[in-house]
Amino acid sequence: MKVVIVGCGRTGSALAARLEAEGDDVTLLDPDESAQNRLPAGFRGRFIHGSGSSRSLLEEAGIAHAEAFAALSPSDSVNIIAARTARDFYRVPRVFSRLCDPARAPIYAELGLAAVGSVQTDVNRVHHLLHHRTLEPELTFGNGETMLVRAFVPGYLAGRRVAELNVPGEIAVVEISRAGHSSVPEGTSMLQQDDFVSFVVASGSLGRLRSFLDGTGH
Amino acid sequence: MRIIVAGGGTIGRQAAQRLSADGHHVTIIELSAARALSLRQLGLSAVRGDAAVLPALEAAGALRADVLAVCTGTDEENLLISFVSKRHFAIGRVIALVNDPENAWLFDQSWGVDAALSPTAALLGLIGSA
């Protein structure tokens, strides 16, 4: 696969190294010439010194024949312009970009650009670790706004119905494992002690779920 | 007219001073707090903020603006500011500065730009090497 990556920082260089090791044809662009020092010894991809929003450099990088494009520079404006150019002008089938400033997230969304944003994800994750040590998410979705959490049903909740744990917009019971068998519950399904339950929870509602499970809630 | 100038560098500042002197209502959006302060000391109206996000544009009066002149020193920022202001505030005329003539092809309606101005391209034209 031919891949063009804008930005040879920590993320761009690590991604390039992995793709190249897997046999992909990788070309990086970065306005800082010394950025190529982050690439591993023996790296067989190409490094082009210059801006990722320059049309002539993108063409030199082979964007017209690229199958994938990743805009990972530390500037949202460069990433947005490069990613939109790659998708709309050069018709690159797979385009991803990095969101740097969460305040600019709506611009990516308005343009329909797939963005991976680490700041909000990291904030949500660290916030979660600081406040909710007992409920570990198995999976997080989006930028960490919602997550999948699994927990055993405590004895005092036995006999309650699934619908009593569902809180619209906050907490949804999506799966119950009982005696090695998993099922998608109905609202009327009855909980039993030691059921292992999967919840999808809004990150702001983890405390509420924890208080349900700890018996400190209602 | 109600005019917003995004970017209070040399071009933005001088345009704002001239337009204010001509009786227009001009507000500058400037990212640097120090520069915004020095613009205010010149008697200009300046909002400190990122002109590519809605709060700064709203604070500068984007809902009622007739013209937006986008004059930062970075082409990518100029395109983003043009896009956001055209899309959210439907400003009638968005004029954007092209810093690097190689980027001129990007400055069109797809980024919300009604008119692009490229001093370097103009200079090259006058020298006769465009």
C-alpha cells in the first residue's frame, strides 16, 4: 500500500516505521529537516523536507497514486487543508488526520474528516483514572465520551430488572454473561448475583454507575 | 461598513487604521495577547482569540459583519478562518491574504474565500517573472 504521511513527529515517525516494516511504501513530509532523525536506522521509506499543504511537494510524494493519507502535523490548519486536499482533490481513498486543539474539532466534523484526537482522549482517560479506580473501561468510543464497562452484579441488586439500571442518555446494559453464556438482555430481564454485566456508559456518568454497583446510589 | 480583520500583523493593522479613519466600524481578531493590547493602544478595536473558532468571531461581531479580511501570516490559518466564518456567519465578502503564491489555487469558494490577494504574486508580476 502506498501511504503519504504529513508530519514526522513522534506519531508520524512511529506510524511510518511500523507501516514500512509491514511492507508498505511510505513517504513522509515535514517542514523540519531534522525530523527525519526520528525514523529508525535502515528506514526504506522516503522523507521530503517541506510543508504537507504544498501541492508540488504532495505530488512529489506521489499523492496522486496514494491509497492512504495521514495528516499528523502539530497544526490543525495544516492537517485540515492537507486532508481535505488529499480526499477531495487527489481522491485518496483513505484519509485520516490528527486533531490537536479540541476547540477546532467541529471543523473536522463539518468537513467530514476522520480525526484522531489525543488531547481529549487523554484528559478523559486521566480524569477517569483519578476518579474511578474500580471501573476500568474495556473499550472507549469516539474521544472517550462513552465507554464499555463490565462489572459483576452485587448481591443487593439480585432480583432487580435490567430496566432499573438503564438511565437514558447515560447508562445502558448491553450484555449479560451468566454461567458462561452471554445474552442481550431485555428491560424485563432479572439480574442475578454474580452476573457479569456489560454497560455502555457516558464518561460523565461513571460515578453514577459506580454508586449503583457500590450500593451508595439509589 | 462593518468590517472584521483577522490577524493584526502589518497588513491587518494598517488596513484597520485606514478603514477606521474612513469611518468604517472595524474590529481586529488577534491571537497574541501582547499584539492585541498594542492594537488597542493605537485606538483600534481588538478581540484576542482564535479567529477559526466561533466565540472569537462572535465577539468581533461576525453576525453583523459585511466584510471579513483574513490577513494572518499563515495560509492554512487563513483558509480555515475563511471557511468557518463563511459557513457559520455567511459574511457577504471574505477576502483572504495569500502568503505563499504556491497556495493560491486553494483560495476559492470551497474554503469560503470570495477574493484572494497575493502580494508576492503581484510583485512577481510587476517584475515580469510571474
